[in-house]
Amino acid sequence: MAVRFLRKASVWLKKHKITVLAVSCIGLLGTNLSYHVFPEQTFKLLHECWSEGQPAELSEKLCGVFQDVLQDSGVKSTDSYRAFAASGFHPVSAGIPWLPAGSLVGIPLNFDSTVEDKKGIINHVVVINCKKIDWESSEGVALKEALTFSHEAQKFAIAREVVYLQNGSPLASAVVAPTCLAGTFVCGRVLKLLLGLSTGPLILQGLCNLVTVLGGLLCYSVSSDAVTYHLDCRADRKAARLSQDYARGGLEFYDKILSRNRIFRGLMGKQGMKMYTPSGNLFPRHWFRIKYTPYTYRRTLIVNILGELQASDRSA
């Protein structure tokens, strides 16, 4: 019974392979874009910060900073970008600005904190290894310092998210999977034709299919990491080049992210040593994938841009 079903399924797939491929690619693209097309119903619900049973609201100060960043970034249609209070400790974003739903930028409430007033941080309850962080302990004081950003660092952090959306990066990231799937199918067909396996033994066809699938997975892994790396660096580069203040803010932003991660590494024990490197970068999730653009590299990128901007000012 099972063998008969598999044979029928195989015949049906061979007959409708182009249709199945098209539906699969469209499905992958739609899945990857779902929370960018409907950010209010998906992304915001996942990242929104709540306080006393209600969604937290951004202060007038942070709303003003967000509008300043939109103006500095050259955003023409500011109505397409909306800010909300996000959980976590650094900005997040989703959406495609030219779609009806627009795009969202989540700003963490610790951005309300200043050197003089750290209420946006100490009002957070942070639990690590089932223990609540004591903000007056040495680790708590160091963590408060790592989570307190200057005005310039806040503007850079928000600007890189705005630039990321402005450049259509969510769309570029979403097309990687369907492109690799279609490419794998085409390469498999070409490989069979070159080897004369289109009508060959089933075992050899199966081996050819296995090699093609493994090659496709490898291609997807490399391509996905490369696109992530390129988009992250492009957003950092464009945000830092807005002005020297933004570049200095970017340098501070990544310095404090690295400091925060080193503190987390110590507080989390063995789990922290598996998650964070001694320098403060994130360890790759898999041995053959980078997955994250290293923060140390992004910091070096900002240092180089700041040097270029300062040199151009001196020569002017």
C-alpha cells in the first residue's frame, strides 16, 4: 500500500514539478516576508514591551529622537515609519516602507536612561540563572553602565534600523531561500542531463538528487550568511556616514554592546561561555555557519569611517 502510494506520488511530482517548485518558492518568500508585510499583527506582538498589563509607551523624548533620526536619514514619507516601545536592550525593526502597513522600529525603554537618571534601566527586572539582578552590586553597576547610551549612540542605533528598512533589506534577505531552492532544482536537472542520468538507474538518480540537495543546503547557508553580513555592514556604514556625531555614537554603541555581552558571559556561567566569546561577540549557532555579523568587525568598520570623516574635515 505504502509502495503504491509512493509510486503515485513520484509520478505526480514528475508531472507537476514546475508547479510544485513555483508554489514552494512563493510559499518560502511569503513566510519570510510575513512579519514584514503585517508588522503590527506579528512583529510588534512579539517585541512589544508591556508594563502593568498594558503596552508601554515611548516618552516624548524618545519620540523626538526618532523624528530627528528620520529627518537626518532623509526619509521623505515619515508616516511610513512608526516607533513603539520594545522589550530587550537595543532597537529592532521590521516592515517594508512602501507597503500600506509601513514599517516599525522598536526602541527599548533603557534608551530613556541618562548618566544622571537610570530609571529606564533599574525599572527592568532582569533574571539570569533564576536570580534577579541586583542593580547595586558590582555586576549590576557595570551592566547599568553598559546599558546607558549617550544621545549620539541612541541616534546611531535607531538610524541603522531606519536605513536597514529604507534600503529594502528585508526583501533582499527574504529572496535568498526561494532563489536557492530554484537554483538547486535547475542545477539538479542540468547535472542529470550532463551525466546522462535522466533515464538512468534509480539508485544513481537518487545519489544525484542527494548530492544536489546537500549542495543546495550548503549554498543556502553560505548565501544567507553573506547577505546578512552585507546588509548589516551596509546599514552600519550608511548610518555612520550621516555625520561625525553618528559615527562616534556608533563606536560607543558597539563598545557598550561588547561590554554588556562580556558581563552576561560572566553572569550566565557555562551557558554564557557557550553563547558569548571572551571579546563579547556571539558564538555561531552551527559550526559551519557565521549567522551573526561579529560586533568587533562592525566596531572596526565604524572606527575606519570615523577616521575618514575626521580626515576629510581636516583637509577641508
